[in-house]
Amino acid sequence: MPEYAIVSEGLSKNYRLTVAGRRHRHDSLSEQLTEQFRSLFRRNGDRTIDDIFWALKDVSFDVRRGEVVGFIGSNGAGKSTLLKILARITTPTAGVAAIHGRVASLLEVGTGFQPELSGRENIFLSGAILGMRKKEIKRNFDEIVEFAGISRFIDTPVKRYSSGMYVRLAFAVAAHLEADIMLVDEVLAVGDADFQRKCLGKMKDVVTDGRTVLFVSHNMPAVLNLCQRSFLLEGGQIVSAGETPHVVGAYLQGVRRRSTSALEQRVDRKGSQRLKFVGVELRNSSGSAAPHVQSGEGATIALAYRSGTGGELDDVFVSIGVHGKFDENLFDLSTVLQGFTFERIPESGTFICHIPRLPLQPGTYPFNVYCEVAGDLADWVQNAGHIEVEPGDFYGSGKLSHPDQGPFLVDHSWDIAPDDQNVRLSPHAGDFIPIEVL
């Protein structure tokens, strides 16, 4: 049996963003037909310069049998493209990857589900598509249903499932594929918090079973918890490799570096640019621009924007996602959470988000900015800025909890209630209910 489960040498993948005026090789029949159709309407002499985008460039690595390896990096770094090549979903432009063993791909959960079929039928259909044998599906059927938590609805067409039920069942099927190598792409983000804990537990079981795992995630605590080694991808290339704490540290340094870049000049953004964020500013409790704010004090994030259409915009939703020291999601600041969207905004201006009492420990907190116009993604920039928090007298006692206790500071009070009577704990508490001792 080979010592290595995966050996990659010089893997590269490019895409032509502009193709006109000359013949090119295409990856699929549909691309060939699309190009031929476009050529019917192209005037003679029309030519454009090819815009080549390298999703991966000369990526070489090896993974030993039974090893759990993480791949991390910002959006667009090439992580998902790499896993799709290893899963034989996408063909590489150059390079080779030798894979020794049966592969299970948890990349796009729900692939192959048919809405008109029941959950039971889709388990067998999806399992077969993933490469599971019928006897293997039967053997794992009860465990799959229990894991997904949908036993009551197992014979209901999945078109009537909620989105949460759908992804839970899809993950449960894929996670029970008995394979030597697992390719896992951000699956811990599916479902609610309880199901995500089950997913993490399942991943730990896979690890202890001695299977080889390639794990892609933005959840740095999960990467640190599961992976012995990791690789950091930037611009389709491996820029750091080694023990996971070292590689995660390099990734977080990049996060902090990007959050200080000029927002208008950032090119690593998504969306139609119908609205574009062009500036960000942190302001203190007095409303003045400041490099930092204090725990417990008021803070404001100001987001300058410009319309990409040159006119007013309707039905605008804005969100700021604040992250922690491991780039994990902490909380969301959005217009929807306040129960509204901006019905109409001028061509340019500044969104103002007020935080009346900052509940954060001292530290640096990067944040993403996100905007939709009329339901369509307009602009999304990760690590667009950061909140630098200095110590403040949050509790009015001159004390703060140790940072190891967590990033949040929470208002609270203490009192004592005698066992033999009902007492009011504080002006903010209800009547005390004695606990029955058995």
C-alpha cells in the first residue's frame, strides 16, 4: 500500500474571462456551442485580448495516508478549485495529481437530489451518485436518517423540506460514504448551531478512524482542532505550509493587512458593483474619526458608497459582519436585523452604523461589508476594515474579564435569595421562583 494518499505536482487551472477572434480549446461541449453561437453575431475584425485568470498556479504537495490536512485562504484563493480537481469534477490545465484510495467529496452538498422524490428515495439516489453501493446505503440508512434528524419526514418529497432539513440530509448522506480519502469544503457551515456541532463531531470520528482528510474551511478554530498540517493559498499558489498554528498565524496576518488597505482600490470583491463601497471609517463616541474605540463606549462605522449606475438606488440592504481573532463570525450588524431596508438612497453617500455600547474585549476585530440592491448582490468585501478596541470601564468597576474568557462583555448583576422566601433579585429581574430540591 502506498505511503502517500495524494501526491500533487504542478497543478494549475486557468480560465479565459474574454474569448473572441480566435479558436480556443473549451472544457465542455456547452462552452464550445456557446462560443460558436456568439461567433454568429461577432462582426468581422472584432478581436479582444484574452484575459487569463489562473485559479491555481503550480501547486505541489503530498498528503500521507491517514493524515488530516487543512487548506485555508481568502475567497478566490483557489481552495475549492483544488478540491474539485482532486475530486475529478474539474480537469487541470497543467500538472498531475496521483490519488491512492476511494474518494468521498463533501463539496456541494445536495448534488443529485430530486425535489419530487422523498427523503428515503433521495438517500439511495444521492448515495449512488456519490459512489455508494446499495448494500452500503442500506447498512448506513438508519444512521443517516438519525444524523439528519428528519425521521418524521423521511417519506415526504424533499421539495417540501426546509432549507435546513435539505442540507442536513445531504450532508448526512455524503458523510457516511465509506471512503479512504475525504475532500471536505466548508461543510461545517451548513445547518444550525446544533447540527454544526454534530458535523464537527462526525469529522472527529472520521479523523480517529484513520482516514485521509483534506479540509477546506474559514473556521480557524475547527482547522486548528482537526488538522495537523495546513497549506495557505493566495492567488492560486501555496504561500505557506507546515504545522497548522504557524499557517493559521500567517493567514490571520494577511487578514489584518487587507483590512488596512484602501477600500476603493480593493479588487478582491464580489458583486455587480451596482453599488460600490469606496471608504470606511471608525468613529468614537463623540463622532470623531479615531484609530480605536473603548470597551463599553459608543462606536460608529461609516461606510462611504457610490452608485455604479450613476443614479439613485432602491431597496438597499447593508450588512457588516464582525469577526474574531481566528476570523470566526462574532456578530452581524445589518439593516434587516433592524427590520428595514433603505427604500431609496442617493447616487453617493455614507451609511452610518451606530453601536451604542461596544460589548467587546480589547483587541482587533476585522469586519466584512456586504450590500444587496433589489435582492441582488452588489458588493461584498471581506476584511474591509477593523475595529481596534482599547480597554474601557465597561462594568463601572475598573475591571475586565480575562481575554481567554471570550471576546464579549455582557451587562449583568448579582444578588442572593434566601431559601425560605421569595425575593426580588434586582429592579430588572422578575420574582424569584424557589427550586424544588428532590
